[in-house]
Amino acid sequence: MPHTPSRHLAEGPRVGIRYFTYADGAEFTARARQSKDLHHPWLFPPDSAQAYEAYAGRLIEDPTKAGFLVCEKGAEAADGARVPVPDGGSIAGFVNINNIVEGGFRSGALGYGAFAHAADRGLMREGLGLVVRHAFGPMRLHRLEINVQPGNAASIALARACGFHLEGFSPRMLYIDGAWRDHQRWAITAETVTSG
């Protein structure tokens, strides 16, 4: 079933998560272009209108995928008003759940990325936590897995900080940037989140 809501599905103190929309293309691709140095060689989010439309289309239309934008909420001023986010943009990063399987498995594989203006500010940790709770709550999944290249220290640190546990190593698992790359497998289950 296609995802159409544009308001936040869940919120933390500094970010909210919401589904991708086609209307997010201009900001998303601008952020992706500004973040090429941060992302290389680990991931390659779409940086053109055509590439974004295809990418977002898969996340919006394919029932085995769910794409979430991590959006900065802004700060609260002394008078209680919301202060706009710096530099006019609100998309801090993204978290996608791919390969969603229902039935007895109820699992999905996560992929994520921060944009350069939001890196090292804790926004993705908060956003990933919101996605995990949404996956184990309204989506009724039981297990989430993250596959990370061993050299991607920032991604591993984020997985660890959000409660994922290292389960194993998969040699030559995914074809990325012209070669088959080794990956570590990190996972979390609903019981871990609800009991911890």
C-alpha cells in the first residue's frame, strides 16, 4: 500500500520521522550533492531529480520497502515559539527498511544516511531510534538487521548506539562502488527494545 502521509509519524526532542514524498526531491537531492564526501565510499543516495523520483517511487509504492525521512524540528525559543531550522532545510537524513518480510519472519533490513549539515549532532541516533520503535510498533515487525561495511565506523557506531548487536560477518555480500564488499551483520529484535 503506498505511503502518503506528510506529517511526522513519531517525534523525539529534536527530530521527527515521516514517509518520503515526491515533493521532497529538490531538498533531498541538494542535500545528497552537498554530502558526497561524507557518503563516499559507503552509499550513493540519489542526487538528481530523475534518480530521486525512481528511488522515492520504490519506497512509496513497493510494500516490501518503507522509507523514512529524519526531519529536524527546530529549537524552542524562550517565548515557546519554534525557531526555524538553520539554513532553511529540515531533512537531516533518511532510514529505509528494505526486504520487509511478513508472516513468521516479520523482519526488514535497514539502510540509512545522514546529510553533512546534520552529521555528528546526534540527530540520526534519535531518528533511527524512532524508526526502530515505529517498526516494532505500528509496522508489527519482530527483527531488524543492518549490514555495514567493516570500515564504516560511523555507521557501526550508530547501530551500536541504537542497541543493535553484532551477529556475524558476510564476505562479499553486496555490490557497492564497483566491487563485492564484505559486511558485518547487526540486528535487534522487538524483545530487546521492549525489555531494555
